[in-house]
Amino acid sequence: MVSTKRNLLISIIALIIASCGMTFQDEWEIPFKNWLYQLQNADPSEIASSGFELAVIDYSRDGSEKGEYSQEEIKIMLDAGVVPVAYLNIGQAEDYRFYWKNDWYENPPEWLGEEDKMWPGNYFVKYWYPEWKDIIFSYIDRILSQGFKGVYLDRVDSFEYWSSTGQISKEEAARRMIDLIEDIAEYIRKENPDILIIPQNGENILEFDDGRILSFVSGWSVENLFYLKTTPLPDEETESRIHYLDMLRWHGKFVLSVDYVDDGSDSLENLERILDYYKKCEEKVYIPYAAKSDLQLDEVNIIEGIQPAE
């Protein structure tokens, strides 16, 4: 009986989702029907056969230099029609990456800031320093040599951290982050004009943009837009972010959304929550990914009849 109700609910809400999205998708075409977000232990062969069209993964199986994916592994996804995009943290240094030097723990360079208490091993950086930019460019060289077709720029929102320290104003911190993203785009596209540039979060930086970001980003990605794990967020909090995302959509940029709404159970409550999340994304013409609520991003999360979207 529960299974019958579950299947009926999927069918009904799928029809609602389709009807909500039709007009908007006709008006604002989106380049991908679905996407995958997996940052740990991604298997290119599994992704290639998953049905996802765009896959955001780390450039390395375990984040280390030793675990870097080979060109052949990235080609497996490309040959299957999957667009592989590499995760890249541009606002923090990570102590498990190839560029990290162990003596930085005791003698940090001038551009290296405090450790992020929420993410041990991650350190805020003064991202406007040339030394950090050189590290990012060397990272990008590795990513492009592997065959990735895009970069997924995390911790854009670190501009707010530096303004909160009182060292620089929010406007200046935002401008410097915009400068960095522009430099990244120019560095990549001088020889690779079709590479995707996708920042994650920090969309309120658009408040300080002079039009540059909208000219060089391909799209934007946001976490926790409608739900914080399995808890719905207040409408006013969501709407304050949608203001900026709508700006991106009106300029022809796609929006990726990942909410960690799936608790992994077969309960009707979980199903209804996932479908509600999908419906909200479809209404705004955002491309949704329902991730597991454990936040691990360590699997290809296929949800029968729902994800990946057809």
C-alpha cells in the first residue's frame, strides 16, 4: 500500500513539475537537464553510465596529488556525453592539496589567514595576493590538462569573511574577489574559450558587480536555497537569494541548485520533501540536485523516477 501511494505521488508531482517548468524553459533555455555533485571517491565509469549530463567532481579521487584522475578517466565521461567540471576552492587553502607546504602551519605566508573552524584543514586566504593567484593558475593547468570542461569555483563568499575582520570594506573585498574570478576566466579562456566558469554561493557579490561577472560566468551554483538539510528555510531567507539568482537568469546564465534534502530513507516524508524541492527549482528554472543529508557528497545519488531528471 505504501509503495502504491509512493508511486502515485511520484506520478502526480512529476506532472505538476512538468507543467510548471514548460513555459519558463521555452522562454529561458537551459543547457543541462540535470547535474551531479560528488566530491569524494567519484568513479568516472559509474558517472558515465548514470544518466547525468553534467558532473561536478574533485580533480582527484581523494583530493591528493597522488589521486589525480588521468586523462583517460576523464575521457570515459566525455565519451558518454557527460560534461566533467572540476571543483576548485578559490577562497581557502586546503592542507591536503599538492601546493600545501608543511612549514605553513608554523610559519604561514603573509597571504594565509586563519583556519576555518567549520572546516578543519581549510584556511582563509588573502585571495588578492599574487602568490595565491599563481597557485590557482597552476591548479587550473592541472585541471585543463586532465580534460575537464569547466571549473566550479567554491568559497566566493569568503569576501564576507575578510570584510567581517575589519581589514577591508565589504565593497573592496567583493571587488577583489570579482577581480580574481575575472583573472581566472581570462587565464582559462585565452586558449579554451568554451570552458565553463561556475561560481558556488556568494551570489550577493552581484550587489557590488559593475557588470563584469555577468560577462564571464557561465552560470552559478547555490547550496541550501530552499532547505537546510531536511528543514525548510524561511521564505524571506530564500527570497533574499533568489533576487540575485533571477538577475543571473535574466542575463541568460544557468543556475545549479543543491539542497541536502534526501535522508536516504524510502519514507513518504522523504519523497515528498525531495519532490517539493524539485518543484521549487522547476518553478524558477534552476537545475536541481537532491543530495544526501549527511553532506558527504560521496556517491552518485540516483532516486528512482526522480533523479537524474529526464
